[in-house]
Amino acid sequence: VRLVCEGQRAQLLFNTQSGVLEQISCDADSCGQPRELARDVSTYAALASDDDLVIALAGFQQAAVVRVLRTDRAGAPRGNPLTPAACWEPLGGMCGIPTLARDAQRIVLTARDGGDLLALESTDRGQSFNALSGLVVGTSFEPSTTSPLQQHRIRKGLD
């Protein structure tokens, strides 16, 4: 179950035992009826973006590809689900458990590929996704076995 709140509106998303993703939209006065959004959904993430709800979802085993669905405030889909990147067997690429985050300029979609984290961004409220910009890849692990010795020599003024 996910609850997405923004302003005077709340949207409740839940996955049934048969893998159907449903949504209930509520405003300050009342709640609507449950609305089916997608079938064969194993896992999902959701966030509000202006007047839209952006939902990243993935299916079971063979259909674990991450898809992005946008709905309006009432839960009506805005177009067909988007597949932002490839997923292939055995699970590699944009597959499995999706995560969504946002800041003022973009929505970031992530998924795990083995030990790696794949990240894409959307600057148009989830209508399209591109490679994440401004990413600085750093590591605290130095694979060189001589690195500690080199650092010690530098500290001691030997190099």
C-alpha cells in the first residue's frame, strides 16, 4: 500500500493478491471508487508531480521490466505505460524493484542491476526518461594494493 498526498488530495495505491494495481483518489470531501491501473504488478513506487501521479511498476519474474504510468488526479491514465529502458534475461537492465524520487527540476527513476544501481531522469514529469545528468561517480575503495603504502610515504614526506 502506498499513500501519496499533495495539497487537498490523497491517492491510495494498493496491489491485490492477484497482482492488480488499484488506486483510490480522495479529496477533502470524499473518496472515489477503486480504479484498476495495471495487471501483473509485483512491485511499484509512486509520487505526485504537479497534477499527475507518476507510478513506476514492475511485474513478476519474466515481466519484471520497469514501466512508468502517469495518471491524472482522478486516476485516469495519461497515455500508455512507458518502458524507459531495456530489461533482459536473466534479470539485467531496468528490471525489478523501481524507486522514484524528485526535486524541483526532475524525477529520478532507479532500479538495481545486480550490484549496480541504474538511474534515469525525467525533466518532463515522467513523459520521457534520459541518462541521469550531473552524476559524479566516486568510490571510497582503492583497488590498488600499494595505495596505503603510497599514502603513508606521502604523509611522512618520503615521496
